[in-house]
Amino acid sequence: MIRIHKGAAPEILTRLGPGHVEAHRQFYDLNATEIAAGTKKIPVAEHVYGAPEVRDALAQAQHGKCCFCEVEIEHPYMHRHVEHWRPKGGVSPVGGGRATPPGYYWLAYDWENLLLACVVCNSSNKGTSFPLVDEADRARTHHDPIAAERPLLIKPDEEDPAGHMEWIDDQPRGTTDAGWTTIEVLGLIRPEDVKRTRRFLEIAQAYRRLWKIHDVDDPTVREIAADLRRLLEAAPRPESPFSAMATAFLESRTLPPEA
Ligand SMILES: [Zn+2]
């Protein structure tokens, strides 16, 4: 997980979002009892928050990677889920279970609340979880202030996740409550994640090999050393897969001097 810098809100959100939010507020106020009972649902407009231009703007800001686990979201083989940081349709109780309506429906088209996540992070793990330090602070309708909430889920487009977690080889570890909770809610400890483990081994091996051959005076070996150095220099950049893991590995190490 790395810091994400989003640009301006896509036009469709600013053009159509406010009208839908106003309709949702009125719908909620007229149907609060039925919505709480689950017999009526706020008709959130997926064609607005999930519009191609919203997905594309998020994909660009996130270098085509999941906002949580940093896997490359390979379109069209993997779904690109527009993720609502504050869930739009209901919130799961702490420890899991059925989501309680109505969720943060008034933030459904809020650019600040949208991120792009992979199917494993969004559907298999996070779902409708949105843990808070104190459940009593939760905004339950659009009449409540969200400013009172102290979320335990890291918001990567607002702060640097590195302040909340560290890496032991290819697995993250929390260094704050929010770090641990985020790792747990998203299931980020993934020993079975072959892509991430393979990437870690690639970086670790490149590092060891570069130290071994960096001073060998042979044109072919020098070329190999240059390739390894390029791989290692690119690995921590935000556009590279699993760059938080790569940064953690390389920040405590020094590359050999160039021959
Ligand atoms: Zn993910």
C-alpha cells in the first residue's frame, strides 16, 4: 500500500453526483424505517460512480494497481472494482456478519471516497467493513457529521501508509492500530500470493547478484549488472508492482557503487 495522489474529480461525478445525492437524502428521510428494516434500498447509481472515466482516472492515479495490495490490475482479466472507502450501502459489524443499512449513501459519488481495488481486496476481504476507533462516533445518516469518526482503515489517498506498516520480507506488519486493522480487514498477509512472493524473490536475488558481480571487469557481466541495477532502481517507484514492499527491502540496503 502506498500514498496515492488523485487529480481533479472526473466531470461525471461533479455533473451527476450532487443530483443523485440530493435524491438519496430525500429518499432516506421518507423511507428511514423501511431502509433500516431492509425492505427498501437506496437506489445508488452505479453508472455514475462506476463510469469508465472514473475507473480510468483512478487507474491512472494508482498506476494501474490496486489501492490496497498494489497488485497490477490487468484489464480485462481482472475486475476493476470502484471501491467506496466508506461503504455506500451498509456497514458490517465489527468481527463480520451481515451489513447494517444504510451505509454512507451520501458519499457514493464523492471523489474523496473512491479508489480502485482488486477483486481480492474489495470483494473477498474488505466488503462492507469500515472499522472505527469508537463505534459511537459513526455517522449513520447524512444528518450525522463524518468529521467525528476516527477510522481504523488507512486512507491511501490522504496519508502515507508507510507510517502504519512495515514489511518482513514479503509480508506486511502493522506498526499502529490502524495499520494492523487495515492488514486484517484487507487480508494483506498473503503467504499464498505467488505474484508478491515472486516479486520479492526477484528483487532480493537481483540485489545479491548485483553485489556479487558489480566489480567484475567483463563487458557481458557489466551488461548484466546494469540490468540488475535498473531493476532495483525501478522497484521502489510508485508505478512498479508491490513498490511498498520493494521500498522497505531496499531502504535498509545500499546498492554497490557503479564500476
Ligand atoms: Zn488488492
